[in-house]
Amino acid sequence: MPLPANSDDINLLSEGNIKINVLPYYNLENSKVTAIKFKDTNKQRAVYRITSPSGEFCLKKVYFDKGELLFVYSAIEWIYRNNIYVPRILPNRDKGRFVEYEGMLFILTPWIDGSKCNYSSKNQTLYSYSNLANMHLSSKGFFPVSESTYRKGCNDLLLSINKHFESLLINSNLAFKEKDMFSKIYLNYFDKALYLASASLNALNLTDFDELSISLCHMDYVSKNLIYDKSDNLWTIDFDKCRIDYCIYDLSYSLRRALRRERSSWDINILLECLKAYEEIKPLNINEYRYLLGYLAFPQKYWKISRDYYKNIDKCNKKSFINILSKSLRDIDDQIKFVDSFNKYITNKFSIK
């Protein structure tokens, strides 16, 4: 996949320039360079597959500074030393862990040859959550090397959901005003979306955030970053977003991605099996269950699509937004049933009166 040549920065990231100016620092100048991914955003990044007689490697241009890179390096090394499969950042010829070229930072790791986690496979899915629990458990007490930028999240989800809830109400007023096709669809499903948003707020209002466990978290633990190799070992890749955060946030983000799939369609049994796999290694308390319910209940896509639509209503592709909104609402009834079932499950599990 050749990189587009529409700016000086992008030309610097061409396969030819990478081969000449970056690979010699790894003694890989005679290798084949294949561009795999390119994002020309404010967090510009590029990924290359490097094929050489000594093996295959992944070269990545990262979008953060040296301090954050040291944090990511520390995280990967910590997890590796706890016997979890992660591709380590390889040293360059000067024993450094990155190469700097034209103000850009590059890292090299082994290329993990395999297939991404298949959520249709029960065994692969459940093992991935056992792996996440092991990662969280072994990462408690993690600290990065000196000169690292200390990344920490632990953001207030209740505050965030409150703002999103207000946004839903504001958008309903805009929908009444616009009266276009998007707005009609939005209003047709507004009561159901409001039910989910209220369920989310109710759960989070009952959550004691001081009782949520904290550790090093991956923050993008989804199928594309979970690779099963030919020996059926599970590798966790791409730690670009890792930080110290609530373990249950990391778990919640991952589960929402798995449950929203068409084949899963908010299946409570899939959720409970995944939680069982996780809890066999790292049990969750009632506040973590409430956080999970609050996170999963909110109608995220409905809120995000409507927010973007009304912000850009004069210049957006309205037909495209209508299609995206309609598609996102296909499983809203399933989500409501799921939320009600999970709420009842939590009540019974913790004997709440």
C-alpha cells in the first residue's frame, strides 16, 4: 500500500526514505519495506512490514514524544516479564529503543504472524479475557522507568455520562426544530435511548469510584490487537494508548466492542461467560459491576452520531448520517433487554434488596 504523496511530511514517510534513513540504524537497510497503515491526522502514524533474511519486523512511527514512549516501553517490558506474550521494542545498533528521523520517532518490534482474535470462537474469546485479567493482576504496582511521562486516566465516567445525557436532550430540541429525515429517526428512538441513558446514570450514581481497582491498562483491548499465532499463543499488540487506569474501564471498553457485534447482539450469556473467565483470575466487586453496567448501558453510537450530525448539519453528507444512525439502532431493543437482564443479575449476585 503506497503512501500518498501530498505533503513533505508524508514524502518523508515513503518506503524509500524509511529504507534509506531509518532501517540502517537497525542494520536492516537491505530489507524489503511494505507500508501497511498510514494516518495523516493530528496524531500522525505509520506502520511498515520489514522483511529481511533475519526475519520479519514491524516498524512503527509513533505519534507521542520520548517521555510517553518510555512509558510505553516500560509497560511492555513489565508485562513481558510477567510471562504474557507481547512484542518487545527491539534495540537499535546503539542499544537505544527508538530512532529519531526528521523529528519523528520510530520503534521496531518483531512481526507477529497470525490471525486476530475471532469473537465467534468461544475458546479464543474466553481466553482473551483470562489474558486481560492476568495482565491487570500482574500490572498492579507497575512503575515506569525514569524520565517517562506518567500516563494516568481514571477519569470520572459519571461526569462524562451526565454531559452526554444533556447532549441527548439538546439534540432532541434540535431534532424538533430541523424536522428532517435524520431528526425524525432520532426522535422515533429517543424514548428508548433515554431509557438506556437513565439506566447508565442510575448505575453510575450507585458506584463508589474509590472501590475500583487500578493498574496498568491496555486501553484498546479489542480483536485487532489480539493475535493468535500458529502455535495458538495469544499476543497482545499495540500499547500506544496504555496508561494507569481503572481495570474495569479496560474490561468495559473491550466487552462493549465484543457485544455490539451483529452475531453477539447484546447476548447476556456471552457477557457472563467472559466475566467468569476474567473473574477466575481477578474477581470484581459490586462497584465494578455497577460501573460495567453504566458503561454498557449508555447508547453510545446514538449519542455520538447525533452529536456529530447537529454540529455539522450544514456541510455533512446527510444521507450517510441517516444510514449510520439507522444501522446503529437495529439492536437497540436487544440492548434494552440486555441492560434489564444484567441489572437483575447484579441484584441477585450481590443480594441487593
